[in-house]
Amino acid sequence: MNKLLRSSFFLGFLTIPFLSVNAQTKVKTTPVFENGQAQIVPEFTDAAKWIRTDLWVETSFDTDGDGKKDRMYVDVTRPFQTETEGLKLPVIYESSPYYSGVAPDVEGGFWDVNHELGEAGKARVHAEVTRTGKRPIISNSQTATWVPRGFIVVHSCSPGTGLSQGSPTVGGENESLAPKAVIDWLNGRANGYTSADGNEKVKAYWTTGKVGMTGTSYNGTIPLAAATTGVKGLEVIIPIAPNTSYYHYYRSNGLVRSPGGYLGEDVDVLYDFIHSGDESKRAYSNATIRDTEMKNGQDRITGDYNDFWAGRDYLNHMKPMKAAMLMAHGFNDWNVMPEHSYRIYKKAKEMGLETSIYYHQNGHGGQPPLEMMNKWFTHYLFGIDNGIQKEENKAFIVRENDDVSNPTTYKDYPNPEAKPVSFYLTKGAPKVGGLSTIASSSQGKEKLVDNYSFAGESLARAENTEHRLLYVSPKLTKDVHLSGVPKITIKLASSKPAANLSVWLVSLPWNEGRATKITDNIITRGWADPQNHASLRKGEAMIPGKFYEVSFDLQPDDQIIKKGQQIGLMIFSSDKEFTLHPEPGTELTVDLEGTQLTLPIVGGEKAFSDAISNN
């Protein structure tokens, strides 16, 4: 007789009533974990039984001028077992300025870009937002994925949007403190109310207080904003294509440069686009934020970096950050460009934070595989030891033509095997010059003539044109793997005191005869204002004919350039899709011997030499 049977036999009749009662007691529902991931639990899947609550969380600021602390509109979706069984669960939280509608496109709503550099464009038209959406649900963006897996899902409208009070600031301090207040409320440190102005409080008694945040684009910026406050309870963030610096979004090395697809957008345009809050409070916000702070700070005349932009650069505010981070981005995102994620990932590593990065080869958006996100949330919110923090490989790169759910793992990004390789120019204008790892003397100077009406693609494909300079490598006989941040130094002179400077790195020949994206041939890009050659904060008008040395980074990349291709460096002035459009005719003269391109190549110079050895 085993021990269990002996015990039951000994207790005899006295145990029968106890067992009878116990048999009728319902087993409590709890999260289930397999392979280090939270699994779908059938008892959590009935959306009709989910408990949905909306409320307002009081913040520490007043940005709408009414003398009262602003309250943020919040919705909560949780399994009913958190009410009936006393179950406490962690939270996945997404915040957004977009949940309650955005401004329509109106004629003149963007800044006019057809004017000379250093001049103000004509006044733009301000669009108004009509708020949309009904209570009590702001969004269902995360509920179907995470509630069945045993998480509570929380959404909130950012300041000055939807039913949240306050003013949008597009990267101002209140957009960091607002999600902090929500996390503080989830941990019992801030007050939540049943109405925007009432005193009836709401308690978050159903959560463990552990919070993970995620979202894409602006919604991906807010998790980082919250993390920079160091708020206790925010354990992990998964930002997807986040805008981590509004200067880097709307400017580039001193140059006024639009985000891809939104020519003429600037920080005040985005302010109008999201300002769906209380119409009665908009006049105050418009006057104080848009028409004063933004008007004085954004500076479309010089494009210089200043305190306004520094305050909207999250890299400058990372010191308090404690949360683990899985960053995600696309290398062909020409809206929120890949530098946004890389600069934060790099700093987080330097700070010793637990962090990894996921890159794919597509455009804007694109979250990591669900299994990866699940493991991160499961580990940091439930405390399951699934090995995430012990993984030696920190970079997950989706290789060309691979499925986004199947990234290749690398020890880090950039690839630790990548070494800087210097390239030098040999003359060829107005046709095509050379790109070589061997410096050559007596190359002289070559000239281009600015004309914004020619798109970059046309210039890259042209065999002969005065509107760009193009230098190409020998044809590759082996694949070449680029990984990291290309850098360029250009020695140039301008015929005018100001000029746009644009650089594309391309693979040639251009794809022909098949359906393809324009970005297939674009390796990476970069832009700069030569007036800022000595200082990002203080540009100086160029003396026509005088040569200046301009050095800057191109956008980060990780790409395998296939054999049979050539790597091309294209230098031109105005970029039709991104820069201002001054009157054509500005001449840029490039000193070839004073110009150098540096590419991060896996295997270094030897790998590149091997790849052109049969030419």
C-alpha cells in the first residue's frame, strides 16, 4: 500500500464529507506556459465575458491652462476571472494619439517646399480634427492577442487627444509623464477616476503592477518616452519603428528634410494632425504650444539643432531608464528611418540594459514575430525563466527574401565581423566614375547642377547627366555583406551661400523588367546641410567657391549585395521626395581627392577584395 492510500485508509469515514465539498470547488483559472511562452487559455477567450472599464488617470501636469491637473483617458480589458476568482495579472499597455481620429488632408496643410533655402515658406493652413470613437473602448489593437494568453490590456489616449485632457506637444515632457501616470495608477501610486472631472476613484486591484508596453510608429515612441522616466513597474518595452528624436525625423545634419511620403510635414503639422481633444481647450493649446513654442523652436529657416529639438530627443533623457527593451525596425523605412532605433539600442547597451534588436528589410512598421514578443513579455511580466536574458545573440535580422517570422540571429548589430573599408573616387562626370579601395591622385574636381525636378531614381539610372555625380565599384563576383553605419566625407564648394546635399548608396544595374520596389536598389541614403559642416547648432553661410569638408553618417543598414551587382555612390543636391525645392541652377563642385566613403563590410577589406578579384 503506497503512502497516499495508507493515509486515506487511516482517515476513513472522517474524510468523506471534506472530499465531497472539495469536489464541488471550482479549480481557479491561471495562465499556462509552454516553451517559455504564455499560451491561449480557453477560459480567457470568451470576449463577451471580458470586463471592460474606462476611466481617467490624473497626471502631474496641466497643459491646457485650466488650473487643474490633466487627466488621461484609459480603457482596461481583463479576463472576468480577475473579478470572480481574485486573479491578478500583468498588463500590456499601448498608448496613442491616433485612437480618436486625425485631421483630414486640406489644401495647404503642409509647408510649401518650393522656395529658396534660408527663406520662410508661405503660411500653411491649420486642419481641425473631429473626434471619433465611442466609450468605453478606445482600441482593440492588443486585446485579441494578449487577453486570451492571460494578460490584461490597457490603452490610453495621449495628452490633448480623444477624451484625454491637456495639449499635444509632439515629444514634449507631458507625453512621457502621461503614460508614467497610467503605470503609477496600475501600481497604486496615482489616482484614477470614473469621469474626467469627478471624484469617484477607480482602483487597479486586479493587476500585479508589472507592465509591458508596445506599439508602432508614434505608438512605439510612447513606450520609450515612458521608459525614460524610470517609472517603477514598467518592466519591458517593445517599440516598433519608433520616432526617437523629432529632429532626426524632420531634419538631417542641419538640413530641413521631410519624412518619406510626407513632403512639407513638420512638428506643427503633426500637432494639428493629432489634436482631437476638447474643442473648447484647443485655442489655448494652439496659442501656447503650436503658435509659440513650436513656431519659435522648429526653425525651418536654418534647420539647426537647438534646445527645442534637444528636448524632443529621447536619447538625451535615457539616464533613468531601467526597462528591458526589444527594439524593432525596417531597414527600408524612409519615414521613421532606421537610425531612430539604432541610436537608442546602442545607448541602451552602453547603459547595461537588457536589450535586443529585430530588423527586417521592409518599410515602416513590422513587429517582431509573435513568439519572440511573447517570450519577452512572458519573461519580464510573469517571471518565467525562458532564457531570453541569457541569449548570446542579440540581433535578429530578416535576410533578403526571407519571411519576417524567420530572422537570422547574429551576436550583435552591427555584425561584429564588420570592419570599416574606405573607398575613393575616380573621375567620370557627367557619366560614371569609379569607386575603389585604392586612393588615386590627380582626380581633380567634378561639378553637378542642382535640379529638384529629377527624382533620385532617374538620376541613379541615367547614363549621362549633369545633375548628379555617380561612382561605382567593379562588378562583384561574390556577395558582399554590409552591416552598420556607412559614413561619408565630401569636400565641396557651392555657387551659392546655401545648398542641399543628398547622398544615395545604390546597387546597380537597376532592377528592370519585373515588379519591384524602388527601394530594392537603394542600399541607404543620407542628407546634410553644408552650412553645418562645423556645428550642428550653428550653420554659417558658405562663401561661394570656397571648399568645405562635410562629414556625416548615412542611415544604418544590414544588406547582402549580390554578386553581379555594383555598389554605387551618388552625390546630388536637392532630393525631390525629401528636401526643399530651391530654384534649379545651384552648382556643387566636389573635390574627388578630398572625398571618402566608408562602408562597414563583414570580413573587412579582404572580403571586398575577394569579391572583385576576378575583374
